[in-house]
Amino acid sequence: MATLALTTDNFKETISGNDIVIIDFWAGWCGPCKSFAPTFEAESEKHADIVFAKVNTEEQQELAAAFNIRSIPTLMVFREQIILYSEAGALPPAALGQLVEQVRGLDMEAVRKDIAAQPAE
């Protein structure tokens, strides 16, 4: 599956309509972003059931601000509309593959219980 370009127009629908969404926040001027792009694309080809999406932070400044993106590339993973991972920096192929498998393997009922048990901020 090719990567999806996320915008403010399709973001909520994409997150709510898919079980797992992995997002690469990037910009065209960013060298590490350009280096990470082939890794991200290759991983997307291995997982037809996962949405791999990209947010161009220059064009989608509102989205980048909403998620407090300060460094790029930043990788963010949603599963069942819950942010499970958000880290700046490009991952090597093996690490990205491991992240995907860890996200797949999570017991989301346990995750929801953990979130519910946390004190309100």
C-alpha cells in the first residue's frame, strides 16, 4: 500500500476509520526525513492492513502544531484512536519493523484499562 498524504481534511476520518495508523511528520527541506522516506515506504508495502501516512509539516502547519511537533522526522503511531508512540528521529528498517510488530501485539483492552487508571492531569 502506498503512503497516504494526511491533511486537516482527512486526518480525523483516517484515524477513526482504521485500526492502526503510522504517521511520518516530515518536510521537504529535511535531510533525515528524505533519508527515512524509503524505509517508511518499504515498511508500508509489507503491511496492507495498516495505514502508513505522511504529514508535510510545511503544508499542514495546523496538524503539526496540534501534535506539538518540534523536530522532524517524528513518527507517531495510533491504534484504535490511541497514540501509542510518538518520537522524533528516523528509525532504521529493523527498528521500524519491530515497532509495527509491538503495536500489533498489544492488548488494547489492557492499554485502555491503564489509561483509565491514570490520574487526571
